[in-house]
Amino acid sequence: MKPSVAIAVVLVIALAHYASLTAAAGSPKVIIVGAGMSGISAGKRLSDAGITDLVILEATDRIGGRMHKTSFAGLNVEMGANWVEGVGGEQMNPICAMANETLQLRIFHSDYDHIARNTYKQEYISTFMTFFSLARMIAHQVYLGKLCQVVREVTYSPSGVTVKTEENEVYRADYVMVSVSLGVLQTDLIRFTPQLPAWKIINIYQFDMALYTKIFLEFPKKFWPEGPGTEFFLYASGRRGYYPIWQHFEKQYPGSNVLLVTVTDDESRRIEQQPDNQTKAEAVAVLRKMFPGKDVPDATDILVPRWWSNRFFKGTFSNWPISISRYEYDLIRAPVGRVYFTGEHTSEHYNGYVHGAYLAGIDSADILINCANKKMCKYHVQGKYN
């Protein structure tokens, strides 16, 4: 998700092997497609409202969506979501409350204050850590979760919905909540029958799916500056977006000898399509230009996430273009019959963020609850200029 000056959090506890997921008998009332933060948040909200007969279908072999903790160089690193935003504002980020109070995680403040002075030009020198993965906050809830269930078709009618998977499994329910990423909605992975109305399709394609790639590199020794004000440093290349933002992990993991470099969009897509050894060579070449007076060794290992190439994600976070307003937000989250939609891309104020996904799950679940429990099924979209 989007990076910013905020809190980097190390996840030190998680649910063990999805132990809280238990099966419900018979056909569920609600099917949730996707076990990312918004899908889990929607499921929790539905359960709290008494709709406990539901199932979550997840295409991958894990929960978490675009939050994915993995092991690299003996460290726990977060390949997706980065920092907890908005920790000092008038309204507390709910993810921050989870990190501090519920999970009681180790917390690090990211020091961006000196990044401008830690800038290295292209040809000469001029002058953590893992991130959180909160999706397993599914504890204390009771509903069925099915992994490796790739949903390929959603058929809906006034009487109910049918969901068919790639493995030809068929699920029937009263409602379906689609919580896949905007990037997936823009592909043909899931076919809707009947086809979604034109207003919905047009609105889905109005938004962009951005790409933010965190590349991890391990070295046999340190050669970069250490101490206060050196955590982040920049490479000012003549080529836009070429390995620009670097971070060392000495505060979070002393002695790890690991660097993180971030690239975005076009550079991310280019890097995803080349061998990791080539990426490693390019990154090391940049570091040797940044530190010409240092003995910069070859990297011993590299980790390159491929969010864009993965058909279950197709990017990292949504990006609302200029001129988009509340009206388009209402349309993108508006239900179509018994098909409901959620995800960070449906959050008007926090799209692109984990807390946007979390809050969007709650909002979309409330819309479904109004229909299922209160028979208030008409979703009103105000005019664009109202």
C-alpha cells in the first residue's frame, strides 16, 4: 500500500494455521471472494451483525491479500503494505490501535527528516525492520475459509448468487461480496453473468492500479552510512524512477546487512519481467555509483515481489486520477443486484491504504446488512454535482 511518513511495525504474533476458521453446514447466506483485509473486515462486520453463515473463498494459499510477510536473509519482511498512516492526527488510524493495543507490536518511527540531505547523484557522491501484516486479525470470528479457491464466475439473479471456481467447485448463497483488487476487476479473471452494467464497468476502468515494488538485498558487509539521520537515502538518477529510494534496517535488525530499495510503476513492470540476477546487478551498480569510495560487494541474495505479474493482484494499490469525486466512489462500491463490492479502491478518503481496506469492508458490509436484515436494499447514489 502507499508509503508515507508513519510507523513501521514488526508483526510478532499471528494466528496459527488459521485455527479460528471453522466450517458452517450447508449453503452459506453470504460468499466473500477474497481474504484480504477488506474481505476479512467485511466478514467480521457481518458476523457481528448476526450473519454468521458465510464463507470466504481465497484464490491463494494464504490470507492477507496485498499484505504478505515472508522470510528473507533470516528476517521477517513485509513484501506489501508498508507503514501505518495517520498516527498523530485528530482521528486515530484503527490499524494503529490494533498494532498498539491488540497485538502490542514492536514499533519503529521511520525517520524521513534527513532524506533530502542523504541524496547521491548519478555519477558521484555529493555529500526496520519488517513491515506489518495485519490480515490475520481474523481471530475470535467463526466462519469458513477456503484457500486455493480461484473464483472464475459469479452468476446472479433476483433469487440468489452462484459462484464457480477454477476447480469447478460451485457455491450458492443469497449474496456475494467481491473484495478482489481493482487490478483483478480490470481483468477477465472473474466473469459476471449477466455482465455488469455499463455504468459499473466504465467506473471500474476510470481508476488506475498503481505498482510499488520493495526489493530486498542482502550483503556480506555494511558499506552505507550508519547512525541518526541515515536510515533513508536517495539516488538521483537521470533516468526517472531508477532505484531511487533506499533504506537500511540497522535500527530494526542490527547487523542484518540488508537494504531495501523501492521502485514504482513502469520500472516495477520492467523489473518483474527480467531475471532476479539482472535486477541484482543493476541495483549493485547503482550503489557503486552512490558510494565510489567504498568497497561495495556483490549482493548475496535478493527478493523481488511480483505483484503486477500475479493474476490474483495485478498491482499494489488503487490510484484515483484527478477529477474523481465522491460520485465515482459511490458508483464503484455500489452493489449490482445481490453482488456487493468492497476493497481499498472503494474507500473515498483512504483508498490505497490498509485502513482504507479495513474501513471499506465495514462500509460495504453495512450496505449488505441493511438489505439482508432490514430489507433496505436500494442503494442511493447522489448526483455528481449534488
